[in-house]
Amino acid sequence: MKEKKSDHLLIKIAVAVVLGIIIGIIIKSTSSQAVDGQMSTQHILMNIVLSIKHILGQVIFFMVPLIIIGFVTPAITGIKNNTSKMLGAILIMAYLSSVLAAAFAMVAGYLIIPHLDIVKNVTNIELPEMIFKLDIAPIFPVITALFFSITFGLAIIYTKSLLLEKIFNELNNVVMLLVNKLIIPILPFFILTTFIELTYLDKITSQFRTFIYMVLIVLIGHFIWLTVLYTIAGIVSGKSPFRVLKHYAPAYATAVGTMSSAATLPVALKCANKSDALDRDVVDFAIPMGATIHLCGSVLTETFFVMGISYILYGSLPSLGTMIVFIILLGVFAVGAPGVPGGTVAASVGIIISVLGFDDTGVGLVMAIFAIQDSFGTACNVTGDGALALMLQGIFKKNNEQTI
């Protein structure tokens, strides 16, 4: 079921992108002349599009603080449920892998993006003022939600409050239901209206080749980061990383096909267990944990994309200080990202808005481009889990004498 849902979402988003461009071109070609003091057909149509986009965006952004609390808090309280010595190590390694992958993407962004063939849109086209506008304010700001999640999660662990832990686990189930039943279904329509607006403003057709370049650069970045991870794993373990990596092709292919680390987990376990460099207990611990908290490919992708989209839509790259704050927080959000396609972006929408200053158009474009290549980001995540397992093998069981 997860594979079908993932495939269907990707198809819906791809269709939404294509339809958005086509409808945007059609609206742009309609009459822009007002008749007898009435709005032109072009303005009427864009008013409808912008109103729908605004309402859908308000629903999505309303859910952002709830997604943060519903996923980050239970992720923190769940730490106590595993007393293995390896738990702290894999948490640190997964976080560092994600943050350093994002830092690598940031450096690449500063070096590469200004040299891409990006047309800085100078257009006199203005959007009509919305006639209907419904504002749905979030319950509290994003940073407040993140601080609440971290402090309450740690306090629940310290006080051993089983009741609060159960409440937040139930909240996790409720938020997951809302994500799957509300946010995911309306996401293609939000992306559709976003691409209509961008096409109407001449910000898509002139940049299409740039988006292709960005996707290809990110894919190359995935393989570079996997090379870095497995090289470090080989050094830490004292074993050839190819003894693990050579078995991962089926897991990589499955992740590309499903866009889901959870759906790929059985295959990843089978692949890792084939390696003679890993003990069974290390595999059984590291691979499921990695599938939950290690999202190096996804954060690498998102970091490069937000920089590219910032340059395209807003005319400049975010400052270094802004990007550092974004990356540090993105690593935290990745740990609690919901297990749905595009979950990393869904969990981090808040910091895309609050830290980078993106508007709903920028957020919609990030979601669309991220979703189109999400399968490759997931494949990088899953394959990278094998490197973490090899690192744990080297740290805790290098001579097969220590116990976990």
C-alpha cells in the first residue's frame, strides 16, 4: 500500500506541475483588457487561482507547528525505549551525517548556483489583488513549536511520565492521519496553483533548464556524499566498505521505486545481512534506526534546492549565517520527519518560512521540485544507513569481542 500511495503522489504532483504550466500559459494568453469597468477575464481567472492557492497554503501552514510537535516530541521520548550503547552513537552519527551533507550542499550552492544559466526575471506583470482571502493562523510560531518539542520531550524522559509519553504518541497518530488524509491530498492542488502563478509571472518557462541542472547536480551530490560516508566507515571499521556497499543495489532500486524508507526496510535488512563485514545484531539495530532518523540525501537535496529557488525567485542566495541556522535546525527536523513522501520538506516548512523568509509561492516550488526527485533522496538515505552500520561495527564490535 505504501508503494502505491508513493507512486500515486509522484504521478499527481508531476501532473499538477504540467497542468499548472499549461493553464498558466492559457490564462496569460486570454484577454487582459477590462470591459465596461469590469475586471478582465485574465484577472478573474487569476483571482480564482490565487484565492484557492491562498486557502490551501493556509491549511498547510496551519499544520506546520502541529507536525513539529506531533513528530519531534515522540521521536525524543522514544529514545529511552532503547537502552543500547549504540543508540547515542547512531543518533550523533545520523545528525552529523545530515548536517554535514547539508553543509556540503550549501558550499556547492554558493559555488555553483550563481554560475547557472539563471534568468533573473524582470517583469512588469503584477498579480491582481485577491477578492476572497481566508486567513487561518497557526496556533503558535514554528520556533516556539520546536522549542516546546525539545524541552517537553527531554522533560518527559527525565520525569518518566508515561501518561505524557502516551499522549504525545497518540498525538503523533492524529497528526499522521491529518498529514495523510488532509495535507497529502491537497498538496497537488497547492502545487498546481503555484505553478499557474509562476507561469503567469514568466518564472517557470524561462527557468526550466535550470531546474533540470539543479536536479542533476543534486543526484551527483548524493553519490559524492555516499562515497564520503563509506570511506569514513571503512576507516572507522578497518574493513573494506565495498563488503557492505556491493549488496545495496536492490535496496537502492527499491527506494527509487517506492520513495519510502519504511517500505524499503525489509529489502535493506536483507541486503545488509548479506555483508560478511556486519554482525547480525548490528544490522538489526542500525538499519531500522537509520531508516527512521538518517536522512542525509533528503537534507542535501532540500538545502541545495532552497538556495537555488531563493536565487531564482528572490534574486539572491541566503546569507551564510542564515544558511547555518537553517542547516542546524534542518538536522533536528529530519530526525522527526513524518514517514511520508516529502516528509523532510513537510516537517521543515516552518523553518523555510521563518528562517529563509520564503513566501507560499517559494514553499510550493520547493515542495514540487523536491517531490519529483524524492525517490533518489530516499535511495541515498537508505544506502547511507549501511555506512552507519559499518561505523557502529567498527566502534563497538571491531574485534567481535565487545558486547552491545
